[in-house]
Amino acid sequence: MSSALDDFHAVIPAGGAGTRLWPLSRAARPKFLLDLDGSGRTLIQQTWDRLHALVPAERIHVVTGAPHAEAIREQLPDLVDVLVEPSPRNSMPAIGWAAAVVRSRDPEAVIGSFAADHVISDETAFGAAIAEAVATARTGLVTTIGVTPTEPSTAFGYIRAGAALDVPGASTALAMEAFVEKPDAQTAEEYLASGAYTWNAGMFVVKADVLLQHLERLQPTLHAGLARIATDPATLDATWPTLTSIAIDHAVAEPVSLEGGMAVVPATFGWDDVGDFAALAELRGSDPGTLFVDASGLAVSTDDTLVAVLGLDDVVVVRTPDAVLVTTRALSQRVGELPKTLRSLGRTDLV
């Protein structure tokens, strides 16, 4: 563990249901609790592993909902600090709550927020990027990690970078000019060719005090509620439902970027958000024992049922004990529509 990170705390917001990976991912057991890549470690365990390589356990803070808290504690036996939300309120209340708790313990602390359900293959490069982001955040900038694109993807938002910053210990840090939404295919090609854009992986590194100052200015009601909870935890149940439900991107990152208050550290460390079955197919391939004849795609069977595919290309077949999904890789982004439809039909037992 590096002394350069002595003031750094890692925050893991663990929420969401991963609906585009239904029926593998369910509300009761979302994708961060699953071993999706066949590594033997679930996604949240992998997140813990790479962060614990940088900081001690007491400086890793998980924020999650009550339905998942017990499973997380079971999967992360060394976890010291878990903050349990009474109900989902999006990422800003979760990260803001952790920031308020961390600041109360260390007013100079830098926090980093990292999703619980991403895969990163090069942990050494990841650690180097975090060290540069922490050095940049100490200057007062809200800093994000920009993942170097490997293809002209239309599945991710992008970050447009500007001039180099002169930050000791952060030789690659750049001024951030703007977040841009998911592009069409032609625009994505242009972004890739320009070299000025990175993927937005939703990783934010910032001094806890700076984040809360921005929040007080931009979302004063939310800030006041979080301050109340941090000061008096007994008010959590009464205060939490009154908090604004908003993502950190909309609450702080986007407005601060327009003010010139953000930086980006470009990095390459084999990142994958495992966002749909097309991504999962690239990550792990089909289960052993599945059968493809004159066919291609992804087949997953969680109950040892043989899945055989004949004469179909780029197919996705997923079998669980209570559901079967058949689609194509091209339509993977639409799988999230199925749980919504099931809810509308009253089949909440399947979501």
C-alpha cells in the first residue's frame, strides 16, 4: 500500500439490478454479487481486491441497500464500514453520505467512487491511474478516470479532454472540457480518430470537503439532509426518503465540468462494465458443455441443462432454473426491457 495514498478512501456504491443481464442478474441478487467472468470471485469481490491492494480495509466504504447488505458482508468478510441505505436514492446521496462520513473522520481526505460491478484486468495500471487522480484531486479539482477507447463504441458516454495540467505526481492529468452523451456510430468513429476522447467509466476522485462544498452550492437541500445524517445517524430513516434522488453526474460532475473545475486522467487498464450479454460474450464465452453446431454466440446454463444451438449466428441463450432468454448479441442492450414487462404483468417473482 502506497504512502502516496495515505489520505485516500475508496467508496463502492453497490446498487442497481443489472437488468440487461436478466435472467442471470435479478433484483435480489444483482450482477455485482455474481461471478460473471468465471474468475471464482464475484464482481464486488474483484472490486474489493483491487482497492484493498491500494488502501487498508478501514478505508474502503460500501454503500448499499438493505436487501443486499447481508450478502455483501458474507462476500467481503474483512469489510469494516458498510452504509445501508433505507431505500434507493441514486448515486449522489450514496456517495455524498460516504463523503460526509469520511470528512467527519478526516477533513483532508480524498475519496474515490468506483462501481461494484466492473471488471479491470490490469490492476497495476489501475493503481497508477488512481495515484495520479488522487494527486490531481488534492489541488481541488474533481477528477475522473477516462478509459482509453479500444473501439468506436456507442454504448458509453465520452469525456473530451483539453490541455495538460501541471500537477506534481500526475503527469498525464488533463483539463476536462466536457462530458458527451453516447454517440451514434459515425460520431464514435470521429471521437476515436481524434484521440481527444475517453470513455466515461463513472469513476470520480475528489477531496471529500470539495465534493460536499459543490453539493452545498448546487444541491443545498440534499447537502443539508446528508449533513444531518452524518451528524446524527439516528435521523437516517426519517431524513433519507426526503433526499433528492439524483446521479452524481447530474448533481455535481456535469455542472462543475462546465465551470472548468474538473480534470481527467486517461488510463488503459482493461476495463469492462459488463453492461450486457454482448460484453459478457467477449469477457467469458459460452459455458463448458454447451453445444454449437454451425452457429456462434453465447450460451449460459446455470442448472447444467444442455443448451444446443444449430445454425444461428450471434445468438444469446441463457438458461436459469426459472427462465430462458433467447436473443441476439445485437439486441443485448434491449434485454432490460424484459424485467419491466414482467413487472407490468405482475411477475415480480422473476425479476
